[in-house]
Amino acid sequence: MTDPTRTGAGPRTAILLVLNGFVLATHTMLARQAGQGGASPILYALASAAGAAAFLALFRFGRPRSTLAGSVLLYGAVAGLVSVAVPQVLIYSASAFVSAGVASLAYAFPTPLTYVLACLFGLERASRGRTLGIAIAFCGALMLAFSRSPVSGEGVWIALAMLAPISIAAGNIYRTKFWPPGSTALDLALVMSGGAALWLGLGWLASGGAAELSEVARPGWLALSIAPALAAFGNLIYFELQKTGGIVSFSQIGYAGAVLGLFGGYFALGEAYPSWVWVAALIIAMGIAISELSRRAGAPPA
């Protein structure tokens, strides 16, 4: 078992965190466009994963590369299931029965859960500054979640939606603790994309999703055609961030995506937000900054 995380790469980690947040925010806007064009969320997720796997396979072709051994393929299948397919299916399935606030909460919890699990598994030391930063960012994320709509919905579906952050956090720990020795970020991005596409494809077919293809309009197809390249780039820098900054820094991409998503909605979609939503975004940014500065400074254990 190998912990691939490295320290001392603060600027690189910050850049990768922002880039991952940008990709996540752009995916959110593209998924909205795909939905308005008649494509279901699962079809969008499937197109992203399958297209990313194809792009990454082409990019890997002809380059110096390691062999994708059976253990690496198994790693991709498990990571694709736990980190991508399960949380997306849970949130997408529950979205029709719960408020947008519940769905937003599902993306707020992975960071603190990942931090606790990383400390328990010895993948990261607990520190006062790190804990404070994550707590501040989490409070900002809660403010954003409750700004979407009240937390409401059927109890069973709320419970299912809140299982998603547990799956995401578990996936974060799995990918770090069982990172195959000698594997590159490109290798793992490829096998995780392929694994996610396999599980999502099975779920899409089992739910009769093939029948929806005839109902997808041009805007939906446009979003589905852009998603693969975005996902390929996103999955590659996804593993680069995990390798460079560590799994807890990586888990904050949801927070970064939420903040950048506000800017995207404001500038690209013309959406208007109350002033306290921008305050929440500032709180999230402050929390991330405190967390990352504490990691770089090597704060003493709490």
C-alpha cells in the first residue's frame, strides 16, 4: 500500500485545486444545459466518463507507459464505482424527491469526512490550523447549501442522498491507500474513467435509458459532445492534485467548485445572488486558504 501524497508543492497544489474547481463548476453548467436539452443526468455522467476514457487512452497511446496490470484495472473499477458511479446515482436518483438544498449538502460533507478518515487511517496528521480551516469552509458551504432552498424531501430519499458523501469520502481514502505502486496519474485517470463508464453504462441500460436518445435535442447533444474532453482533462488533474497535495487538499475541490460556480453563473449565465451568498463564498475561500497554509507550515498536532 502506498501513500502517494507529497508536501512542499504549495503553488502547484493551489493551481490544481483551482483548476479542479473550475472543471467541476463547468461540469455543473454543462449538465444543466444537457438536462434542458433532454439528456438525463446519468446519460451526461456516462458520456463524460466513457468519452474521458477514450480521450485518455488515445493520449496514452505511443507514450512511455507502464503496463496496466490486473491490480491497476481492479483499482480503476473500485474507484470508478465508489468515487463516481455510486455518489452520482444516489444524488441523481434522489434529486426528484428532495430539495436542491439536500443535494448541495451532499457535496459539503466529503471534506470533513475525508479529513477524519485520513487522520484515523494515518494518512494525515490532525492539526489545529487544518481543522479550523476545514471547519470554516464547511460553514460557508452550509450557508451556500441552505441558500439554494430549504432542506426538505421524503425521509428515505434524504437518507439516500446523504449516503453520497460517505461514498465520496471512502473513495478518497481508497484511492490514496491503495494507489498502485509505479502508476502515473494518467494511468489511474484512464482506469477510473473506464470503471465509472462501465458501472454507469450498466445502470443506464438497466433503467431503460437507451430510449431517451431520440428525445435529446441539439443543446443536449452539444453539452454531451463537450463533456468528454472536459472530463478527460479533469480526471487527469484530479489525480495530479491527489498526488501533489494529499487527499484532504484534494477533497476541497467541491468547495472550490462551489465558489467558482457562483462566478460562472454570474458572468456566463447572468444569474443574480444575494450579498450574503458572496459572503459565504468568501468564507469558503478563507477556510481553504487557512487549511492549505496550515498544511504547508506543518502545524503541530492538535
